[in-house]
Amino acid sequence: MNDDALDRLREKIDAIDEQLLELFNQRAKCAVDVAEIKRELSDDAAESINFFRPDREAQVIKRLKSLNQGPLSDDEVGRLIREIMSACLALEQPLKIAYLGPEGTFTQSAALKHFGHSVSTVPMSSIPDVFNSVESGHADYGLVPVENSTEGVISHTLDMFIDSNLKVCGEVEIRIHHHLAMGKQDVTKIKHIYSHQQSFAQCRRWLDQNFPGIERIPVSSNAEAARLAGLEDDAAAICGLPAVEVFELKICYENIEDLSDNTTRFVIIGDQDVDPSGNDKTSLLISTRNIPGALLGLLQPLADHGISMNKIESRPSHGGKWAYVFFIDIDGHQQDKDVIKALNELKHQAALFKILGSYPKASL
């Protein structure tokens, strides 16, 4: 390709960039107008207006992905649109998102993936602190891990829902890639490795094969592991790329997780109900009466109405010894006709019945 052809292509790109800039600002102006109309229509205080609509955002992304003809992948289109919506939403009402910190955790990465980079992310030291921040109004939403494809559920998160009035407003899944990193990239000096206990479990086989005699020290998060490794010449950390960047470490080994499809699911907690998006999930908390066949009786309405159950977990109840509650995820929205019928039947049979929320399904 000659220089003239290259110059023409660059001029074409510059012209397209100018068109994109104009269109981005047109969209932003529409978002501001939407916010003004919402305020005019609301009889309550401005704080009660739901500017963030998970159902609407899911519909927008799904529609644009269906129109995509490349060469950008559907995932790249979704990421770009998410960031544009995030920037526009910040003009309507900047959102504050509490997450399980510190800075550089996978939970923060999940928050930014779901809400975009135009939100304010606030690290919390524990899962109860995330719930408390949202309940007190100090944060608009919270984001906490709920399960990992390798190690199972995060029981502390499930337990918080037993007494909390917060709802599940959304979910996000991210692939978890663990790296072994240290300050000076000299693996011959490693005497101990820091990481969260879950990450040690997810990399157990790799560690046994490559560093069988090295001490493994559990800490509160992978970001904390990265911080500590940066302070010691003979220490390494298992952590994600965000923590590597925050604490300026050097990666010694990449992607050391035992399973390549290692994925963690996070849930967004808030105080709003989410309208149907067309591809939804509903989370329930129920308990059974102590009679034979009680659990089967609770699940039967789901089967009778063709409702697919994709997860069930039991946790000890706060109400008594050897009593249990069940966390169930089903396909569909609580406003769907068949789901309504099934839940009405289930409610009459359950000793405890609580809809934790209906929300758009996550996509990687």
C-alpha cells in the first residue's frame, strides 16, 4: 500500500471519529433530557428516581449485538456500548458502587464490567460492609461474589440475604485468570506465596506441581496478597491483572488456574425491583416445613409449570438448630405468567418464602 492510500484511509478514520464524537454527544444530550423528564414525572424526592435501569441496558446491548455484522466481536460491541451508557448515566446521576475490596480485586473488575468506568467504586472490607453501605444509602448499589465454578458458593454472601431486605438487581460473570507475580520477578527467591484461600484452591494442582515445598499464606484478598508481595523480595502473590497493575508487580507465570474456564459469578444488590428484560433469572429464598417430602413438594410447582431451576443451595437457618433455608435460581421473571403461577403455589407450601429479585441474566 502506497503513502497516498494510507493517507486517504487516515483521513477517512479522522472523519468517522468526528461523526462518532457528534453522535456520542447527541446520545448524551438525550440521556440528560430523559433525566429531566423523570424528575418532572416523579412526585417523590429526586433520590428515589431509578436512573439506572438494568433491564433497559440489557435490552439495548442484546439488540445491538444482534445487529452487529463485524469485524468487531459481539463481546467488544457489548463492552463499548456499556461504557457509552455508563458515561451517559453519569450525566443523569453519578452512581456510587460499593464492592468487596480492596482496590484491585476481581470484585472491582466485575463492578466496572457491569457498570462501566464512569461510576465511583468504593471498596469495603467485608461482605456485610457492602450490604450495610447500600442499606444506609451511602452507596447506590453493591457488588459481592456469590459463587465460583470451581469452588462453589460463597456462603457468607448467601447468609446475608436471610436477614437483609436488599434485592438482587443483576448479575455479572467474569473469567478468573490467576497469575503468580512478585516485585522483582526472580522465582528462585520465593519462600512463601500470599493469596486468598479461594485462589489457592483454584490453583492447587499447579502449585503442587511447580512450588510443592513453598509456604502458602492465606490473606483477606488477592489485592492484599499483591500488596504484601510487593513489600518483600522473597514473596510472591497469586492475583489478577488489576492487582498486578495497582501494586506494580511483575508477572512470573500467567493463567495458573487449574481449570481454564474458571468463572466467578457476582450479584448486584440494591433496593429496586427490576422490570423484565426478556432473558431473566429469579432468585428465591425458601424454607420447608419439617414433614416428609417437603422439599419435593416445594419443587413440584416449578416442574408442573415448566420452570427450569438452575441452582439450589442449602444454608443453616437462623431460626433454629438443624433447620435449613434453600436458595434457588430459576429461569424467568417474577412477572412472567407461568412463573407467577408456580410461585403462588410454592408460596402456600413454604414455611418461609422470599423473592430475592428478578434480573437480566449475565453473559461473559
